[in-house]
Amino acid sequence: MTSSYSSGACGRHRSTARPNAIRELAAGSLDLEIVEIGDLPLYNEDLDANVPGAWARFRERVGKADAVMFVTPEYNRSVPGLLKNAIDVGSRPYGKSVFSGKPAAIVSVTPGPLGAFGANHHLRQSLVFLDMPALQQPEAYLSNAGKLFDDSGKLTDESTRGFLTKYVQAFAAWIEKHHASKLRGAMNRAIMASQLGGSGVIPADGG
């Protein structure tokens, strides 16, 4: 399927090779843009009075996206500090989160055998609070990553290429479904406002 929706991929700082591989597979399904997180100063609420340029750029890029795909390794059964910091930067100041309401997907990657399962599910806890409806199925856990990519970072494993292509297509469908639901909700609110004469108040006698 072809979608006009855009998605930002928050990738790891050490290498953009794996997010790049997913972006290539997304062509035709999503306009996927990689958003670098390695240059973000650590979140400190005091700095919101004079926002660092890197924060402002990050918030603007994520804010313009229709959805967000998180690509992450696992550190100590959780996400790396860089990704947690990016989430903190994007979700503040309170009430002005650039993540709120955006559909999300998670791809966890590890050289080990467990698919970075801990990071994937720990991140899902944060997405609940961020009000980001996360794609539930399929799930994406990439194990033994050293065998899936060549030295240049190109994804060479055909089985994984096939899986990720289907995963991106599922995410595109999830985004479209979510935005269609929001549109229906907006139409319903508009119809209700019209029925109420624009007042937004239902008369007590129903008349």
C-alpha cells in the first residue's frame, strides 16, 4: 500500500545503519525520516526558559511527523539513556509533548539471542503515558544482528528483509487506521456541535 503519511524514526546515536536499512524498505509505504538523537543535551527543566537549539530542532521535526518508529538496542533490559533523554526532551514542557497522540512502532535490535525484548517492552510502558498508540502486531525483535547486516550496514538477510517490509506495511496501515479514526471523531464532534446550535450544551429538557 502507498501512504502519504510521514514517520520519524528515532534511531541510536552510535550508528544510523539499521534505521537507514528500514527507511529503504519503507519506500512506497511510508516517508520515513531518521531523527538523530545523539546531539541532544540532557533534559533539564531549567533550560526550557532558554531552549537549546538541538531541542528545538528535535521537537519541530517530531512534531511535524504523523507517527514515530523507535529503533533501539537494549541496555540493562531497558532503552539506552540517549533514547530516554530524547523522550524526555520531546515530552516537555508538560502539556506540550510532541509525541502525544502519534501512532508508534518499536523495532528492537541486539547482537544477542533475545531480540532486545526487555527494551521493547520497557519502551511500551513509556508510550502508554505519552498517549502514543503502539502497533501491537506484528512485533519486531531483531536478534543476532551481527549476522543480518554486512560491514557497511546493509541488511543482507533476505528473511529479515521480508519480515521488515511487511512490518513497515503494517505500520503504515496502523497509521492510516488511527488517522481515519481521528477524522471520524472530528466529524462526529462537528455534527454534534451543529445539532447543539454550536453551543456545546445539551438542554436539560432535551428540547
